[in-house]
Amino acid sequence: MTNEKIDQLIWQATFGEESKKEKSYLAIKKLGEKSGVVLASIHDLYKARSEKKVPLDFTVPAINIRTWTYDIARTIFKVAIKQKVKALIFEIARSEIGYTNQTPKEYVAAITAAAIKEKFQGPVFIQGDHFQIKSKRRSSQPKEDELEKIKELIKDSIEVGIYNIDIDLSTLVDYSQKTIDEQQKINYSLSAELAEYARSIEPKEITISLGGEIGHIGGKNSTKEELITYMDGFNNSLKTGLIGLSKIAIQTGTHHGGVVLPDGSLDVSKIDFKILKSLSQLARDYHMGGAVQHGTSTLPDENFSQIPRSEAIEAHLSTDFQNIIMDHSKFPKELIEKMYKWIDDTMKNERSRYQTDAQFHYKLRKKAWGQFKKECWSLPDDVKQPILNSLEKRFTFMFEKLNVNNTEAMIEKFIKK
């Protein structure tokens, strides 16, 4: 199979007619299997971490790719091979599936094709991020049919090889209730129901890595009492004998995408590393690998090395990579202007009366990727390559600071092929 053939297959899988897409998905899957690309669950590594069979001072990067999925995944694999990084996750959130116009099947195909192209072999971890239930307006109750929609998404994801799933029902936490148990009850009980469903349909030879979430990112910081209440409630709600969670997402002071100032620049996030460390340690008492840090990519550079020192099991990264692309001098200004105009025309109802243009565009520009997907993918190499070079430098930096270089042997030891 030539490199050109892989390029053609992923283009057809992304933009071809439906019949050609299906043929391309199948061809990429078969080629991946022949090439030694193994779609895998990271559960056993996190279990080993909970038992202190592996070091506590590394944090697995979980990277969301919103555009150029194939090209950016190739860049990530290139860095991973060079730096011997195997503790690495690619992920896509429920919301991103919509606004980036990428189905789980297409996303898996792009990551697999990138691994084939770069000759990356071994376990590849792909994750469903923020499989989140939408609540009723001014209520902590789920919208009608939301639970069934998440079950369907879990099913679709598992069928295409996504064996790592974050169940995020933090949107249902009700802080108006007096006790922590009352606040977290809907969260932990429905999370247990979704976990049971995932276990009921997972492949026999695979234990899917499942995550929960106790605090909405951007909200108040999480506490030990909340983690204890959630985990006790979750475990008591889960059917006896079923494997539970491998990690727990908490809030430590960050925001998804960062906090945007009126001039469009980002405010400096103030992350509480004491909370991150204490809750990561507490999570291991519940046989989990540790706590998950969201909203990581836009933190100041000096913060990154503190995340593994705080024993976080996983760090979620996305917006900074989007910023590198959109703010790069090579990214066409006329395309950015078209994207912003589309946002102005179609999303004005989402604008706060106090937002500047810069704040409004920064907050919502992620939602333009799907609308301009083919135009972005079709940009010439002399535009894309300098941007990919900048991304390569950023991935190199982050992998080093999160201390996942030279994790090949660890993955080989604990992850079954």
C-alpha cells in the first residue's frame, strides 16, 4: 500500500459519497490491523497506576483534534515515535462530533490512517470525551431522551473501536440542594446506569476505560467530600461484580478554552494544584488511576510540569492547538474573515450583550470548523506545513512537560494487544 493510497482512502472516508466512505473505512481498518495498529483501552494502565505498579509522576495527554484530523494526527505520531511516547490519547467530545462534522467512525479512520502513514505500531487509544447529558432549562433533570442518546453514542463509539469513554453528567449536579449527596445523586446514579450499559456491550476481550466527572469545568472547585460522595454513590449504584471507573474528572480552577478578555487575549488561569494532587491521591483509594485535569492547553507554560507532579492521571488538551492554527500568519486571513462572518450571521443569539467582537469570535470560532471543513482540509501544503511545524513544536513541549516521553515499555507491559 503506497502512501498516496492512504491519502486517497482518508479523503474518500471524509468527503466521499456514502458508499465510498464505507469502503474506505473498511479498507483503513484492515490496513491498520495488518500494519500493527491496535485500537485499545487504557484501563489496565490506569489500574496499574492505582496499585502503584507504575510511577505517579506522568500525566497522559488526551488531545482533541478539530480540523485536519489526519494531518495533525500524523504530526502527533511523528513526535510520539521520536520521543517514544505510547501513553497518549486521541479524543473527540460529544459536542465536537456536531460542530466539527466528524462522526466517531470518521475520527477513528483518520487516526488509524495517520498511524499507518507514520508507521506507528502498537496500542492506539481513542476516547469519547464529555459524553454529556443536556439538562432541562433551569433544572438539574436531564432533557427528554438524553439518556438514550448517550447510550446510542456509546454503542456507536464502541462499535468503531473507541474503547475509552468519559461519562460526564456534571451538568446534572444540583448545588441548590442542602447535602452533597443530594447535589450529586442524579450524577452518580445515571453515571452508574451508563457504565452498566457500556459494560454490557463492550467486547469480551476488552475492559473499556470509563471516567466520571464530579464538577462542571469552569464552575466551583471540587472537594474531597464531593469525590467521596460521588464514588460511594456510584459504586453502591453499580451492579455487583461490574468493573467501575478508572479515573475521575474534577474542577481545579480552569475553563475550557480559557477566559477571554475584551481585547481577545486570554486571562491567566489560576489552577489549584493542591486540590489536583489531593484528589488524585484520594482517587487511588477507589482503585482509579487519579484525577483528570480539563482545560489544560491554554495554561501558562510554567504550569505544565506541575501537572504530573500533582499526580494527575490525564490532561485534556484542545483549544491551544486551535489557536495555533487560526492565529498563525500562514492561515488565510480571508478564510478567518469568512468564518467570523458565518458566526456573526448564524450565532448572534449566543452573544452576550457585554461581549466584544473579539470575545464573541474567540468563544464561538470552534463551531465554524464543520461548516468550513472541506475548505480547511483543501488548503495547500505551503499553508498547512508551517502550521503543522508549529504544532509539532507544541506537542514536543507538552509531551516532555507531562513526562510521557519513553513510555513505550510501560504500555507494552500493561496493555494487551
